[in-house]
Amino acid sequence: MEKKTHWKQLVNPDYIGAYALAPNEEKTLTIKSVTREKVTGTGGKKQECTVIYFTENVKPMICNRTNAKTITKVCGTPYIEEWSGKKIVLYVEAVDAFGETVEALRVKPVVIDYELVNSYGEKLSNCNTQEELNMLYEVSPKSETNKPEIRSLFTKRKNEIA
């Protein structure tokens, strides 16, 4: 399928928005830092905004009140300093704003299967060679090894063995 450019990417290329996700796409990201900074809007108006930066190679996100409340629930804390390292999922939702229905970037929690993570942690600690690690990866279901937290465990163990 041909990649298309949403016109809004040309208007505000500095921040991620609903236009950056394909229909029904979700993007799991890790919060790197949260700051308060002046942002120049489309009309040239400067405004103080909360901006979230991610560890992944994506544009930062201007965080509105709705998303901040959801992130507070996801992270279990209202303190932005404690959001670093936490994962969130971005998706697009149709919302009523300014008298019309528009697409908005929204946040939802990442569901982590801690039982699965702990199980892989044990299995990986028993791997003492690269060959054993590769074998475990080969026999494991892709639905599990594609999870970011499991891939991270494999990478960490691979680096430990090397």
C-alpha cells in the first residue's frame, strides 16, 4: 500500500498528532521526559504547553489535560518526574471539539502480562550460550517474542552472554 502524507503533517511538523497514525493504528511508546515549554501554534500564537518526549525515534507530543489524566492513571502517579520509563499506547479517537467532530490523539494503558515476563526471565536466565538463546527464541511463539517487554529481555540477555 502506498504511504500517503496527511496535510496536517505539513502544518505542524514538530509534534506528533492524530494524523501521524494510520487508521486503527496504535503506537506503543516509552516516556523519556516531560517538560513545560512555549509552543508556536498554527496561527503563530505562542502558548505554554506540556510536552512529552519519547525514547523511541518519534516526534514529541503536546499533552492536553485529557491525556495527562489518563497517563496519571497508567503510571499510577500525578508526578511527571515519575512518568519517565513508563509505556503508553497512542491511538486516534473521534471527539467533539469546537462544534465539530475531529480526530484526536489519545492515550491508553499498555497491558503487560507480568506472568509471561517472569516466565521468560526464568527461561532466559537458564540460557548460557548464544545458541541456547537462539533456540529459545525459535521455539517461542511470535505473539510472545514480538512483545516489546519480551524483546527487551532477549536483548538484555544477549548482551550479558556476549
